[in-house]
Amino acid sequence: MSIVELYTDQKKELRLYITNAREIVETARNLHHSLPLATAALGRLLIGTGLMYCMEKSERVKLTVQIKGDGPLGGLLATVEAGDLKGYTINPDTETLIKENGKLDISGGIGHGRLSVVKDFGLKEPYSSQMNLVSGEIAEDFTAYFAESEQTPSAVALGVLVDVDGSVRQAGGFIVQLMPFASEETISQLEKNIATLPTVTQLLEQGMSTAEMADLILQGLSAEKMEEKMIRYHCNCEKERFIRAVRGLQKEELADILAENKPITVECHFCDKKYEISIDELKNNG
């Protein structure tokens, strides 16, 4: 479980959402048995999606963010509803790619592609938006999404530090957005602060709390905490859903399964849990 905290400045000209999400990313790694590149990439997407969810006024929204790329990771997806966050990477066992600076090459793992955001408020049609990836570094792609699709100037930082044993050592992130009426003084100070800010994982490695990080990001602007929300990695899959999904296959496919008269095994993308479905269960749930 992680806490997302909302801060503002003394003049209420900006909003800062920030979280330490190590537990969420480590839970995802354990469930998917992912290698470092996939751990870091999915971790960034989970953090960004969780922060974006907490920015919504309605708690009824179901938010899904998907990245489709031509790199070896094959794409990523994260979705959150009622504070329950989950996601997966198509190829969690992708071999590690390293940049010249020694850091994990997330953009190389994702490649060229598109980012899509779907917000479902339970109305007739969900809101959806798509755009080309800017860099594949994920944080920069979120920044571009806010600028292009929501016309909101934003700064997004997402970080995952993977330890030598493959576990998640640090993970966290923030999104800071300016209000339309923000003064040039506030904008200038924020830009100055962001330009000299260490990475999120560096700050966490120093032992900083999210409150201390917020003070640093909003230095000179008097950070004020407004509220906090809880998010957690949780998959609500159940066998009955998979039975209905199998029965929803095309008639020819379903007929082939029934003709073999053998149990089938299905696996959840979000938690890797396997379910064995018998022929009787398929017939009795018609």
C-alpha cells in the first residue's frame, strides 16, 4: 500500500501529487517474476497511473493507461479502480538493456509506439485519448499527455531503482501542475526548483520522506499539505470471470474446447494466477 499526498503552495497556484511506491512496485515484481528492465518500466507506469488516478475528483473513475511499443518489452498496461492498482508487461523476462551512463534503458525496451489513456466514469462513453510516445521514458510521455490532451502544464518524475538482487530498492514519483492563473513568479520559482532537483530515487536513497521532498520541490513557495489517498497493488480476478470469458469465445472455438473434453488452464495477466476450468464448469455456467 502507498499513500499519495497532495500539496499546494501558499497562493494555491499549483498542485503537487507525490508518493513513495516501493511496496507497490515490489509487489508487482514478485507477482510477475520480472527481470530488472520490465520491473523498472512497469513500475514507472504503475506510479504514473496511480498518481493520475488520485488527481481525479471522482472516486468512481476507472483509469487505464497503456503503452504499445515495438521494443522487446512488447508493451505495458496499468489500470486502477477504487484505489486498487494493477498492471503487466507483455514480456516481463526481457533481457536487461543498459545506457552508456549505466542506467536501465527503458526507452530502448519500449521502442517507438503510442500511449493511450482511458477514463471510465460509468457513463455511456468513456473518455479516451491517444498520442505518439515522446521518448519511451514514461515520465516524459506523461508530461506530453497532460500538455496535449488536457492542456495542463505539468512536470512528471517517476523513478524505480532496482537492487543488485533484482528487488525494488526505491520507487516513487510526483506530478506537479500549474493552475491557469499561476503568476510568473511562481512559474519561475518552480522551474528553478525542478531544474536543480535530484532524481526521485536519489532523494529516496537519501532517506527523504515525501513531505521533505515536497518542501524541496516547492522551495520558496511554502508547501501546504491538503489531503492524501491510499492506493495498493491488488488484483480482483476470480474464476467465474474467466469462465464467462471462455464461454464468450466464438462458437467454433468453444466447440473445439468442448469436443476435446479436457480441462483448460487460463492465466491472469495482472497477477499470474492460474485457474483450471473443467468442461462441466463451462457447461453449467451457460
